[in-house]
Amino acid sequence: AKGYLLGGICWFAIPFSLATSLGLASTALMLPISSSEAGNGLVPPAVADHLLGEAGSALILIMLFMAIVSTGSAESIAVSSLVAYDIYREYINPEATGAKILWVSRVVIVLFGIFMGLFSIALNAMGLNLGWVYLFMGVVIGSAVIPLWNMMTWSKASGTGAVIAAWSGLVLALIGWLVGAKIQGESVTVATLGTNEVMLSGNLIAIFSSGIIHYIYSKFIDPQDYDFSTLNENIHLVEQDLSGLGEQQQDRKVLRHAKRWIARRGYLLTFVKIIVWPILSIPAGVFTKPFFAFWVLLSIAWGFGAAITISILPLFESQDEIGKVCSGMLNYILCKKVEETYAEEEPAAPAKTLEEEEPAPQAAKALEEDEPVKEVEPATPSGDEAA
């Protein structure tokens, strides 16, 4: 849970810190960058090349390569998992083994990679720059955000309503997007469709219309009462392999605590970034010099904080493993043989759930000591007591 939250905070440094620093640098240096070149994402390499020469261009290329590879691999794995598990195993071959599912995943990754390559070439041939495509994504996929969120957090959410809301929101968003371009630019072209106001209208219609439709459908047409405690029963593991899960990953009490931890902080961060931050910026209007200096200082601090977090924190959390590796390498270089004995691994006990009751302390102690139960003989009454 902590990793997801820190990852989101650190990722925000890319559109905030990187865009602020490099955008200001290009303006301050008066670099001859046209609007189309800026839309194609050429501001960072232009600034880096101007300040650092070939070394700056190489650094930007490496950064871009790492970003594309990480994002592309995540997208490929996500699509292959959806096809292999939710389509192939669910509807085509329910008895598929792990090897068969792995083969299907690899085929899907290859086909998806080829499709995305051809699709990107087509977008470039149509003259759609990176900024245009980035904003258009919200129009296309924004209608699925709230229905998916409701399905994961709201027990009354309707699955049928989620599908209807997602597609209805997409249709309404496209209509509003096209109408907005017609009203603002008097004609529907790539340029008028790509303006900030038109793109914003399409994005907002996609997000809010789907949320309203799903709420109405789930509340008044097809209300549900889903029991999230039964979710585990519908998760079918491949060959029942639990080797990668420890006791904590299977303990429902620990999982519920992690859910509460990430939910509270996630809601707070979302509220701050989506509502508080823009509201605090509205009164400023055109930024004054002190306010703009504060904005730049905040972006620089955010960027350095993210860099320190992603550089130092993994090393700190993995210091034991790193120490063992370095020690092993040193012993290998010095030709030292270190005999290590490993205790035989015992099968891990199943994680306790909230439904399982803890044994009473006295009973547990008796079981641990394994002492026989002593019978107590009745006391013999004395003469006076007998009389």
C-alpha cells in the first residue's frame, strides 16, 4: 500500500517539476520552439541540448527510453493478463494450465506490441501530436473511471449499470467534444478539437456523466447487495500456487488494515490535488512574482523529494539483501568458503482469519505443555463432619 502511494506522489514530479523547470528554461533562453514542436514534446530535448550539448541529448534519450520501456511493459502485461485470464481461461479453456496461460500471454504481448507500433505510426501520419493524443485519452477512457471505482468500493453497484454507464458516458463525451469544437471554432478540425477548452469539456462530460448514470442505475433500477467477503471464493489460482504469498499476504486482518491505511491517505491526497490545490490557485489569477516564486520553489522541492525517495528508500529497505550479496561477492573474490547450514523449511501454517477463534489461554497452555489431566479424588469426611 505504501509503495503505491509513494509511487503516485513521485510520479507527479514528471508533469509538475519537469514541465515547470524545462518549460521555464525554454522561455528564459528564448529557444526557437514552435507550438507544434512543443506539442510533440520537444521542449525537454531542446533545453537539455542547449544547456549540456550532446550529453544532455543523451540523458534525455536514456530517460525517454526508460519511461517508454517501463510504461510499455506494464501495458503489455496488463493486456496479456486480461486476455489470458479473463477471456481465454474464463470462456475458452477453463482447465488451462499455467504453461498454456503463459503461452497465450506471450502471443498476446507480441500481437499487442505490433498493433501499438502500427497505431502510433498511423497517429503520426494523421498529424496528431503527443499533447493532442494525451488529452484525447481522457475523452475516450474517462467514462470508465467512476463505474470501475464504484464496482470496487460500493456494494450496491450494478455490473450491468457499469457497462451501460461507461459506454453512455463515452457517447456523450464524444458528442460534447464535437459540439464544443463546432461552437468555439465554427468548424470541426484537428486544431479546434485539440484546444484546451474543448478537450476539457469532453473529459468532464466523460467522467461525470458516467458517474451519474451508474449511480442512478444502481440506486433505482438494479440495486445490488454484494458481499465483498465472498470475493476470494471467485478468485481461481493457477495450479493453486501460493509460494509467493506469506502469512501476512493471506491474513485478512492485515489486509483490512492495509486497505484502511491506503484509503484514508488516498482520499486525502486526491482531495488536496484535485480540489484544494486548484481552489488555492484561483484567487491568484495572473501569478504575481512572489506567488510564482513559491510555485517554482514547490516544484523544485517536489522533484528533489521524489528523486531522493526513489533513489534512497529502495536501498534502505533492501539493505539486508544488499549486504548479503556484497558479502558473498567479497568472499568469492577472496576465495573464502563459507559454510552455511540451512534449517529444513517447514510448511507455513495457514494464516488465521477473523472467522477463526483463538483458543482459550489455559487450553492453549495445556496443549503446548501436553500435560496429562490429573483426576482429583474426593475428600473423605471426618467423624464430626459425618455426624
